[in-house]
Amino acid sequence: MSAVVELDAVERSAILLAFEAGRLLRDRVGRYTTLEFKGEIDLVTEVDKASEALIAAGIAAQWPGHAMLGEEGSTTGVAVDGAEWVWIVDPIDGTTNFAHGYPHFCVSIAVARDGIGEIGVIYDPNRNELFVGRRGRNAQLNGHPIGVSDTLILKRSILATGFSYVREHRHDQIAQWTTLHDACQGIRREGSAALGMAWMAAGRTDGFYEKPINPWDISAGAIIAEAAGATVKTYAGAPYSVFDKEIVASNPHIHEELRRAVTTGGDG
């Protein structure tokens, strides 16, 4: 199987699994039966675990040599360390929203090969929106090409971000928010980093930043955003890797201005 044909097949699998998991989420929103806390305010439901198990089983059946890094700990039976192919999965990005019946959450699936992000898939079951990005190809929303905004200066931009579940990190993030709020037109915080990145890729906002954050929250969004023409880097300005735990992403026009503002307003 050629590399392109293999990537095409993996992409189709990721899309189908995202749809399957998304249907589960849509059917169960507001109807979960167990609620656990992984931290003081970081929660998980049995639907998170069921969604992730569904995806893990699908990967194992279709791609038995592939590994999976999932937020809730599900695996395909293949170790992540040393694996050529790694799927990075958030079965519900926006679990707090999901648990409260707030209709802003999604399934996020990234696929990396030899540590390089190749495929990003984000499915929003509330709006039936499927975002897909592939390294070296154009990003799409429901099969139609998308691209980042053309906003030229930070002062005219709308940004998106998130806050950590670790309260100690929030002090720096609030200081950062204060600095950036004065530097841009407005900031949105909707509770799903994956959708925050996807919406930026579609030009609905102009930039996204967050630190610290986990790879399963942003890796798919980063791949989609780059495919849509975004500049995606770490706070230090290095190219973003799918396993990094910080991100600054925006259209190319405002990126350096945004990165400077981010790294001077808080813990950057």
C-alpha cells in the first residue's frame, strides 16, 4: 500500500469513528448516569469512557499495528512509545459542557506518523460540523475548503482560549487574559480547545492560545489549522509538535504580535 493510499484509508477510518462517537455523544447528552472527578473540578462521565472505548476498538480492528493516546486511558494494545502510528484522541472535548447540557463539545482525533501530525478530525455533533485537515492538503468543513481570517492587526482580532482545571494555573491565565483583552477586540472562552482551534481554522476567530494544555485537546485542531493556513507555534516560537502542551495559533498576519502579547501577559 502506497503512503498516500494508506493515509487516505486512515483518514476515512478517523472520520467514520468520529461520526460514530459523535452519535453516541448526541444520544447521551444530559443523560449520563455516573460522574467522577479526576481532580478538584476536572470531571469525567461514563460517556467519555464509552466514546473512547468505541474509538479504541475501531482502531484496533482496522489498524492493528497502531497505538492510541487517549485522555481516559483506553489503548489499542500497542504501546505508544516506539509506535510508528499514534492516534491522539479526546472522546469528548468539552466534558464539563456535555455534563451540563451546554451544547458545545466535540470528538477530536489526530493521527501522527513518526511523531509528525498527519491527520486531524474534529466532529461537532450539535451542529453536525466535520472539520478535517491533512498535512500538505487544504482543510475542510463538511467537505468544503476553509481558511483562516485575513485580519491584519491584533487590535481588530477576536481570540479564543481556555482555562486550566488546575486552579493554581488560572492566576497566570487570568493575568494573561487581562493583558490580551486590552490588546484585541475580544476573547472567547467556550470550554472546548478543539473547537476553538477548528473555528479559528474556519475564520470565525483570528487566533487561539493556551498553556498548559494536553495533546489530545489541541493536536487535531493544530493539524486542521495549519492545513487552513494558520501559523501554529509554541509560546517560545518553535514549530508546534502534536505532543506539545502549549500553543499559539492564528492567521499569519497577527501571529508574532499575538505571540509577543501572550508571552508578556502571564506565565509565558
